[in-house]
Amino acid sequence: MGMTPAAAPQIAPSSGTYPAPLTVTISESTPGAVIYVTTDGTMPMLSSPIYQGPFSLTQPGAVKVQAIAAAGGYSTSSVAVANFTLQ
């Protein structure tokens, strides 16, 4: 792992209140980066599920989406967080 961190992922849409279902997209600007994501409130780690593409949040209530990025030659990114309230 390098000393320079990978860029933090970008979660869209931004935190807020939305009608369910909500489609969440995560993007990353570091070349070759892998995004690890959690939706259960736990901190993402390199053992967390790998982001495979946009996903839907369907259950009403509060959901915290967190993501990190890792890439060869970089240290792990800071954690990106989005807090959603689904109605």
C-alpha cells in the first residue's frame, strides 16, 4: 500500500429524505480502485462487500451508506458517508 490515499468515493444522491425505493450510485476517480460498501451502519473494510453497480434501498426508515476505495499503490481512502431517510 502506498502512502497517498485513494480518492474517497462519491455517493449519489447526497444525504437527505427520499421516497422509497432509492437508487444509490457510487463513483471513484482513482484508476483501478475497488469500492467497498456497507449499508448496515458498520465501517467499511477491505473484507466488506465490493460495490458492483447501482443498488436500490427499498425499506422505509434511516439507512447509512458508507464506502471506501482501495487501489494498488495507494493507501485506503477516507470513508464516504451518506445518510438517507426513506419514506
